[in-house]
Amino acid sequence: MVEVRNLRYKYPGSKDQVLHGLDFSIPQGEIFGFLGPSGAGKSTAQKILIGILKQYEGKVTVLGREVRETKPDYYEKIGVAFEFPNFYGRFTAMENLSLFRSLYQGTTSKPEELLDRVGLAKYAHTKVDNFSKSMKMRLNLCRALLNQPEILFLDEPTSGLDPVNARLVKEMIIQMKTAGKTVLITTHNMQAAEDICDRIAFIVDGRIVLIDSPRQLKVEHGKRRVRVEYRKNEQIHQEYYELEGLGTNQEFVQLLGRERIETLHTEEATLEDIFIKATGRKLE
């Protein structure tokens, strides 16, 4: 669905290269995440993929076509939701979606059904000027889904959302994957990426420094041991055991049978730990 080879870009009039030879591909039905700090090049890469920036070097194909050569019908097949959505504030949610729906020639979804999915059905006839950021972000997702896109590009999709609505949005994204759709997310929210992405790419200073599934990254960069927390004499104690031979480790087996176990965890690394290790920087 997406094929990128040696992608380079610098903004017109600037001497500074923003992207330095990006290489990645995204198959159909995958949720792919770009993770990196502000200014890393995530948004620039996304703008190239959706056809806003076309003066790039390298190969960038989406749906089998070179992006710089795409025509207006390209936007019939993709959905885009930026972090800072723009709507007509004096229009209601329904009026906004109806207007954007009218711009598509192909099959579209019913606005009222999309509003219901994101918990905004009762605000369908409320002016968007009166919406909170959370409500605008959910309305933004509705707009991106209007044309039933084959590929969805999302910029910080959980930004400004409370935990309940963040979960709702993440579940909708996973449902799209289940339906065979492809999703590319740009974010600096490690937890959101870990919850929904099949693969992630760490991007810093316009370069991809690491790319793999969250699970594989955590296993490869974590410690191969288990931490046992148990309560004894009203105090919490910790013991550590290597994973190799754990089932025949008599000390470990006896501890499980003897003490009141509170928690039992393997010590895989967090995505933030891995990012700092790979880049020497923190996400901001």
C-alpha cells in the first residue's frame, strides 16, 4: 500500500535537509506508527505521502502510484486527520460533515452514523464553535472516514482526549485494520503507539533509527529476567530470577509456594526506554 525508498526533502529556499533517505513500506491492513519528537520530520513525511509536498527526491508510491504524479481522484481513496482540525465554526457538526461529504464522488458514509460511533450524536446540531478540543478531534476522525478510505493518515489521533475517548478512538482504528484498511499514525505518544501499532519507526532529525513491532523491540531491548514482588511482615519485597531455566529454579518455585505474591513481571523495556537508548534523546 505504501512504498518509500530513499526519500529526501528540503523546503524551498532552505539549505537544510529535512528528510535524509527514508526507507520503509506498509502492507495492506497494517497500523504503522511514526514516533519522534517535534521537528523530527514526521509531519513532513506525512505531507509528502498525502500529496501536499511533491518536490521530493526518491520514490514514494501509495496504492501503486507515485505520489508526485497523483491526480485529484487520489483523495477519494485516502482519509486525513491533522492534529489541529479546521472546521466552519458557525456550522453545526452535521452541516460540516454534510459539506465535506458533498465533495466526494464515490461512496460515502452517513454523517449521523459516524457521529454516533464517536459519541457525538447528541451534538450533531451544535455549532462547532462550541465544541471542546476532544469533540473537535473526534469530529475530525469522522471527516477522515467520510469517503470510506483505503488508507488513513492520522496525526496525533489521541491528542486532547480523555482516557475514555482515547480508548474509543483507538478501538475504531483497530476496527479499520480488521476491515482490511491501512493506517499510518504520526505521534509522540508512546502508549498510544504501543496499544494499536503493528510496527513503529523511530524518526529523529529526518532519519529512521529503528523500525519493528512494539513487542519485538521490547523483548530485544529488555532484560531476560522476571521480577517477583511479595508481601512479608506487612512489607513489600522483591526478588529477580533469570528467565532461562525458570521452571526448574527451586528457589523461585519455593518462593511462589511460600510467600504471598503481589506481582509477577518480566522486565521488557518500555518504548520510551528503547527510544532514549537508540537516539540519546527524550520525546517532548
